[in-house]
Amino acid sequence: MKIINELSNSAIKNNKKDTLATRISILMAVILLGTIVFIIGSVKADNYNNIKSMIGDYHVSFSGVDEEIYDYLTAYEEIDHIEFDKIIETDMDEIIYEKSPDYWNTQDFEIVQGKKPSKEGEVIVPSRLLAKNHIYTIGSELDIDNTKYVIVGEYDDHSYSFEESIFLGYLENPTKENLFQNNVGVQAYLWYDSPRDTYTLTEQILNEFQINEYEAKNSGRLFYNTDILEYKMIYPSGIIPPKSVMVDAIETYGACFLLTILFAVVIYGAFNVWNSRDVKELALLKSVGMTEKQVKKMVRLKVLRLSMIPILGGTIISYGVANLLLYLFWLNNSFSYQKLSELFGERMQASDFHLIGISVPSILLIIGLSLLTVYFSALIPARESAKLRIIEGLNGIKEKKTRYGTSQISGKIETSLAKDYFRSYKSTYRTIILAMIISSVAITSTLVSQSYRALNMEYDHFNNPYDFTSSIYTDSELDDEMVSKINDVEGIDELHVYQHKDFKFFLEDNEKFISNELSNALVDGEKRADDMYVRIYGLSDNDYKNILKENSLDNDEGYILLNKTPQSNFIPYTFREYIPLTEEDNEIVVRYNAEGKTMNIPISEYIDTFPYELDVHGESGVYIFTTMNKLEEFFEENGTDEGDPVNYYTIQLKANQDLAKVSDESERIISSFIPESDYSTSTILLTEAMNNEQIRNEHLLNAGIQIIMLIIALSNAYNSFHGNLRARKREFQLLSTIGMTEKQIKKMILSESRFLFTKTFIAYIAVFIGIVIARVYRSNYGFGFGLKELLSNINYIPIILVFIITLLGVLFAIRSSIQTIFKDDLNDTIREI
Amino acid sequence: MMSLVKAKSLTKTYDSTVSVTVLSDVNFQMEKGELISIIGDSGSGKSTFLHLLAGVDTPTSGDIFIQDKNITKLSKEDLTVFRRRNIGVIYQFFNLIPNISVRKNILLPLLLDSRREDKDYFNEIISTLGIEDKLNRYPKQLSGGEQQRVAIARSLITRPAIILADEPTGNLDRKNSEEITALFRLVNKRFMSTIMIITHDEKVATSCDKVYKMIDGKLQVMEE
């Protein structure tokens, strides 16, 4: 109806100050919401695109495809398309993967020089192969199983030097005849017609060939492209996301949700104040025949008209803000990478900065969410306006029963009047308090999480006592000469060199082994059998002998069990209590994998202290110590782990002088024996530097959150308080006619704001305690201890800042409103009376 | 006898798009204990005149003396304090502060001045106006007539030099209107209050000692 349109339009045009204040509130809220949506959308889309460009967007892949499976898959109606890899093992140390044309559109490989294959017979090879075998160069021809290949490029494969080289070739002809020629492996990549059916259809296919899904997944034969599937909200249980996805969603969208609620509260507050002011006008309109429906429509139209410009403007501005923030993060990361590159002595680089792609779903989400929020925020004021009784609107007398408190006469009149007014405007003040609390909650949650992390670092963290740790990965034994040279480095106080190997521990293999206490803990759910594993350390002869000596043991060369495990997996590291693993049964059974053979390890001795604090005592770990020689003998007897044939060695040392020099010297020796790709080192200096870098990043992130929350707190406090005071202009002027001076009115308003802050503070304290208690309750710490530690570690400055800035916003609003109110001629109001 | 209220050559002109002279060279004086009324058509300038006397509006030219104090020369702050001590104002609507009790509404001018009430005087006012049992109520819990009684009580509480009432019966039915008019007379006699009533109602006007008529911004005495 045209008249409703005109009336809603004129309400906006004739109330320029209210229009501006409400539009600013909406604009601020949309900017914040939009920024979050754009950033989350960009991060998710980048992640999706990254996965897609790296490995492709297939739904599931599985290897070990034979001709029968091939026939079944190619005839399967619900598969949209399939791609295959042809895997060719050679007599040399190389494997050739002939990849389908689509693979060559991904960025899974990093060409160092040359070009990528574009036809059958062309391959690219790892750089390390060309470096090791100078007979090969780009353009070299290879004859493998009577097939000729030409090297057209080299790529960086980031593998260990001793691993097989993978040649990547071009599969032009994915026919059955070609794929299964020469007895090779075939891997299939499937795209289903309906990705949502990925899990059910794959299960059907596997069942058809009696392949166990769990085992296939564990052995790596089956791979669901979960990142791609989860991006499309496809989960193993249909639309119900698994816990990890839920936790991720809560963390990701929690802030978004909180901001939307804040948005709704702020907008509701603005509309409510405006509508209370327009009550007389609405009553007049109803008195000339406007129906409830028309009033509702007018209010809703007013709201939509009011919000369109700030929503569109806010969406555009938020795109800019999101890009600016991401640019700042990128700049910070580049700076961090540069610093870390200097620390580690190798080039680390942040990926290039790119503008957020203009995503239609993100824009629609922002606009839709904003419109919905604005619409719902306007529903209550619209309903109240529609229900307004004409006589109540005209003479301001409500027939509805109102609850009055006691109107005190004693005490300062400004304070007692402030109490009366605070009570009358409790609904407006409640909205202001709610908005202030929500902005404080966001910042408090961040600070509590930070404090909790600090608590974990202090009490749920293994402090490695060594100044230098180097992890070495090799397919052979460690060179004795290298160890002896490190031994000779001046300034080393304590040095340990050891090898370790992890094994599967199955409860059914070890029913006799486990102690009653462990058995009870497993039954009570304090420990999980599924997580348990065995790690055998092969120590140097000296270290091993020292263990025997320190523990008064006499077995020359056997297996010593650290016979203890944390009583519960849910107790922080420092407060753990331990229970024995076994009641001294002398045999433990391990396997390399679920299907692998069982291997018995005879335990000869038992200890109850982790030797030399070599490693973290994992909550599910079973630790056995022997000599390196004995461990080698074990491998000789039982064979090596085909799934993980790498030998893991560790060198740890404590320095008694110039740590930097000792570290440099030790690393120099290691690098002269071990290729760069096969070892990594960390020193206490590097760890400290990295921690500092992390702290700097956290501070930056916190500063960002604080600035956002401060802007919200300031603008909301100013807008809502200013709006409320302007709505009360008549009241102040009536008080003035009775003889209340400007100074007294100011004092009264200040008293009201004092009540507001006291109530907000009390509410905040309650919410703060709630957040802290929830965090402690969900933690593994004792309640009293966790509470005390958490409270003493919280950085209170940002919270205080939010309150100070909000207070300033309110004071500024009081100052500016009083100036506006008393600038107007008192007589104008009297005329309205 | 010295005049309690004196207006000299009062002129009020509003300059918006066109200049409108609402009051033109008005001279007026009132003695202590007088009860007068001013009648006139809508827009004749009678309410403007009352607002100038109440100090809520300022004249374009001319002076207003209340108890020999030229209120046109006072600062905003001083004028407010002067008003609460010396002038009681009653309006047709919107007289009372809705969120405070009747007792507090009546005592408000005193409380704002950090003064205590004279209990006997307070009791006398409320018994004269018949609102003894309404003190703990809130304005919204009163009828229009009762609200106006409270407004009169509030205007009396500071023993002001003058009470200015702008259409005090305009919103009331005939019965209430007559009661309020009678109350003004009673207050005038019992407390020796000086009262000026602006009204449309001839019955109200003629109940006063003197009646003035405002015609196009000029004030004329109609009858005594």
C-alpha cells in the first residue's frame, strides 16, 4: 500500500538523528559480521582449493585394484568417473607412477626444472636422483621393462634420501589392457554421481570384494578425501558431523554466532528506543484508522528501509576490512617466516597474498543473516507498536498494571531520582547491559583460553631437559665415527644417542601381561586400550650399563621395562599418579601392524623411572629399554617393519658452556654424515625463539580481537545511551520546568550510568565466573587448583580496557546528549506538552 | 502597594520563515494574593505570555520582574533555581513525573533545593486538595482530576510568589473542572497564593477576581 510506504519513508526522513544513529549501529554490526564471514569463507575456500589443487577433488581412492575390481568399477552406474594410476615397480630403486591427465592439472609436484609430462613415455624425476646419478639428466632416455621413458623434468619430492625415487609419468591410455600389462599395481580415484553417497557406496563396493573397510583404511589402501567431503558437509554418518568437525565448527562459527546475537541485541536496542519515542505518532495513526497489520507493516518497512543502506554498505566495507586484516596477518606471517628462516638457516616463505575471492554464497550469507537479524530484532517493537492502545499512546497513561518499587525520598535527590529512572527504563538498560556483556564475553573467552594454555604449559607439559636434540632418519645404522666426533665436542656435559621403534600393543595379545590396576583403569575408562603402544629404546652400551648400575640390576643385555603407566589419561602431567603395567610377567607381545605376526619380548628387569628423562612419558606408552645391538638383533630375528622401514635415531645433549657453539659444532658433524633431508634439530635457543614468535603472533591476534571488541563496546555504549537520553528529552525539560538545574540533571544521569556500570559489572562477574568455572570443569585439573591458577594467569588488562572504553563512550554520550537537549528551546518542549 | 509580578513592554516575535509577532508591547502587573485569569482564542499569545512569566521562554524585548527581580537578565542556571523557589507551574498535560510517587512529585521542588518540608504546611496542602490517601501512588494510578490536584500541591509546596496554570482544566470533565476551579479559589484564600490561570473556559475565568483577554498579542482587562 502506497500510504504505508510513504509513512515509513517519512519516519526515516523526518528523524535524521535517529536514522543516522540506527544506521551506524547496523553498519558497525554488519562490518563485524561480514568481516568474520569473509575471513572464514576465504580460509575454508583456500583450504578446499589447496586440497583440490594438491591432490584433486576425487571422493575416494583405493589401491590394489585388480582386473575384477576394474570391471566392477567401470560398470558401476553410480560412479560419475574414475581415474587410474598405473604403478610400475622397476628392478632399480625406482617406482613409476603413470598418472592420468587430470593429475597434471594439480600442484602436487613442484617442478624444479624442465617441464611436466604431456604424453605417454615422458616422466619427471626427483632432484635427488639427478644429484646422486650424474648419468641422468633432462632428456635422458630410460629403458624400463622394454618401455622407453624420457626424463622431461625434475621435481622436489621432500623425501628421505634413502627412499625409493618416484618417477611421475603420463597415463594416456587407461584401458584395462594397458593398466594391467606387466603385472603392475593400479590405484583408482572415484567421483560418484552423488558425493553424499560416498561412504555408503564405497562400503557396498568393498563388501562386494570382501575387503574390510577398517583394515583397508588403516593400511592406507583406502583413502577418503575427507577435506573435500567435509567441505561439502558429507560425513560418514550422513549429515551428522563427527565430534572433531563439531568442535572445529564451534570454534570457527562460535565467534560468528556470538557476533550475530550481539548484532541482534544492538539493533533491537536501537529500534526499541526509537519506537518508544514514536508512540504518540503511532497512536495518532491508529486513531485515524491504521490497523494493527498496517502498523506492523509500517514498522517492518521502516526497519528494512533503514537497514538496506547499512547492510549493503557494511557488506562492501567488511570485504575491504577482511582483506586488510588478512593482509596484516600475511605481513605478520612473512615477518615470522623471515625470522624463522634466519633461526633455522633454511628458506621459509609464506604463500603469496591474494585478495579474498568475491564469493556469492558469503555475500548472500552476510546480507541474508543481517536482514534476518534486523527483521527479528524489529519483530518485538513492531508487535508492541501494533498492540498499542490509542489512548495510552496519546496521553502516555498505560492501563496495564505496572510494578513500581519504592520511590525513596531520603538521600540525595539526584541519586534517588536516578534510581527511579533506572527502574523505569530497566528494559532499555537491560539491552545495553546485555550488549556490553556479550562483547566482554567474546574477549573473556579468548583470555581464559590463553590462560588455560599457560596453565597446560606449566602443569601438563613435559619439559625436555636437553639443550640440543637431533632426530635422524636412516635406512642404515648410525655411523660410529659421527657419534665419536660429537662425543669429542668441547662443552658437552651429558650426551645420549639412542634408537627407538614403535610397535602395536593389543590387549588380546597381552591379557596375562597387564596388571590388575591397569585392567581396572581400562574397565573404568580411565585408560584406553586402543591407544596403547610399545616403544623400544636401543641405548648406547654406556647408558644401558648405567641404568643397570643405578637400579642395582645385573642383567647384561636384555629388555628392561619401565613398569609404570599413568593411572588415568585425564590427569595433567605434573599431577599424575602411576600404576604398574604388569605384575612382573616376563613377556610382552607386540606387532608391527594389526595383521602382522606377534613378536614376544622377554622382559628381564623392571625399573620405575624414565631413564635420563630421555622422552615424554606418553599416557598410553609402554617403554622398554635395551642396547642398540640388542635392538638390531631383534630386527634381524623378527624382520623389519615393512610399513615403516625407517630407523629412528636421536642425539640429545646438555651443554655446560656456550650452547650456541656446542649446537653449531654438533650440527655441523651431523650434517657431514647425514643428508640434509634426513635429519632435523632443535635447540633450546630455537625453541625459545619460536615460542617468542608464537607469543608475538598471539599478542597481535589478541590486539586485533580487542580492537574489534573495543569498537563494538564504544559504539554500542555511545549509540544506546545517546539514543536513550535523547528519547527522554521531554522528561528532562519537564524536570527543568520544575526547577531541576542542568547540573542536577547531569548528576542524575551520571548516577544512572553508575547504576548501569554496577549492574553490568555484577552481571559480568557472574558471566566471567561462569566461563572460568566451565573451563576448569572441562579440564583435567582439580577444581580449586585449576580455578586459582586460571584466575592468576588471566591477563585482565584487555577486560579493564573494554570497561574503560565503554565508560568513556557512555560519558561522551551523556555530554553530547545533554548539550543537544539543553541547546533546544525549553519552550519547544512545553509547546509539545 | 508594590507589584509582585510586573511585565514591561513585553514583545515576543518568532522568526522562522516568516516573522510572527505573538506578543506586542504587553504591560501587566499583579499584586500579592490576586487570582486572575487570561482568556483568548487559540494562537492569541496567552500561553506564550505564561511561558515568558514562568521563565521557560525569553522575550524578544521587554522585562519581567517577579518580586523585583528582573528574570530576563538571569542566567539559565539562576533562572531555573529562581523558578523552583518562586514560581509554580501547572500544565494541562504532562504535569507529573510518571516514575516517582505522588509524595515525591509534590516534594520534588524542595528536594531539588535540598530543603526539608514543613510537615504542617504539607499536611494542610494535601488535606485542602483531598489527596492524603494518594501519596504512595504513582501518577498513572490516578485520574486526571487527581493528577491536577497533585500538580497544584507541587506548585504550592515551595510557597512560590506566583502560581501559573496553563489550561489546568482543559483535560478534565465538567465535574472535575469545577472542583479544580474551586480548589484554586480555596488555595488562593487559604494560602494567600498569587495565581494566574490561562483558560478557554469562561466559567473558570469568571470565578477569578480579575479577567484579562488576550487579543492578537495584546492584553486587555475584561472585568474585575
